[in-house]
Amino acid sequence: MVQHVEQNLQLMTKRAVKAENSAAKLKQENALLQVQLKNYKTENETLRLGQSASLAAVKQNADLALQSLLTVITNSQSSIKQLVSGAESLQLVADLLKSIDRFSEVSEDGQ
């Protein structure tokens, strides 16, 4: 009977040692996973900051492009107005030249 109890005690001791080793391995794995989690969180935050910076750069570039476009529109409107004004002036000169031709024809017929 004592021998049987000793065998059970040895078996329980082996199980306890095995459980302790398993617990130690799980603690190490848990510590490793905690470090990985911390690294992933840091990486995630870095990516978020990078994304925010990228979005800010895109917004700044879009604002700059918009300002350039508005400047081009303003300048082109001014140029178009000048072209229309010049065309109107040319039309006036053409009309005057036609009138001069008519006066010349009338003067020649009158002589």
C-alpha cells in the first residue's frame, strides 16, 4: 500500500513538474505575444500618423492646384475680354474702311 501511495506521489510529482514546465512555456509565449502586440500597436499608430501626413500633403497639393487653376481662369478671362475688345476694334476699322471705299466711289462718280 505504501508503495502504491509512493507511486501515486511520484506520478503526481511528474504531472506537477510537467504542468509547471507547461505553465513556464505559456508565460514565455504570453510575454512574447505581449511584446508583439505592443510592436503592432506602435506600427499601427505610425501608419496612422503617416496616413494623416499623406492626407495633409494631398490636401495641400489640391489647394495649391485649385489656386493655380483659379489664377489661370482669371488670366484667361482677362485675355478673352481683350481678344473680344480687339475683335470689336478690328470690326470697327473694317467698317470704317468699307465706308471710305463707299465715299471714294461716290466721289469718283461725282467728278
